[in-house]
Amino acid sequence: MGGTAAGRLAVLESGAVDAALLSVPENVMAREKGYNELLFLGDVVEFAQSGLGTTEKRIKDNPDEVYRTVRAQLRSLMFLLDKSREGEIVDLIMKR
């Protein structure tokens, strides 16, 4: 089933399906409503869920800026995937 997580939660609540793949915050909302979490997808698949885009003009006119931005993105991804920092990452997310 496609669509947004909010849409999938609505379909789940309607009874039209017995299970649905949800993301934050809908998975939390579903648990609060008494639904069971059958699987945490993060235990099965590990990948980044973000992207970065720019124009050819910016790449040509500001190559150093583009390099620094890509480098910062990569460093942040490496930080987030570092299992030894899990507690620190959770604290950062909770503060935000």
C-alpha cells in the first residue's frame, strides 16, 4: 500500500488492512492507540532517508561551498550510523 504514513494509519484504523508500514510520528501514534509493532524496520534495513540537490550553476560558481555541504552531510550521516553514539543521538533528537 502506498501513500503517506498518515494515510496508511487512517486505512489501518478503518479496518481495511490488518497491518501497515508506518514512520514517525504515525508509528508512535499507532502504539498509543493500542496497535502492536510487529517489526521495527530499522532492525532489518539501514539507510539514510534524506537527499541533497542543487543546480549546475551553483556547482560551477561555488564548488567549495558544494564540497563543504556534501562533506557536512556525509559526516552527519556517519555520526548517525555510529552505533556507539546511539544514546547521544537519542538525546539530541529528544532536545529537538
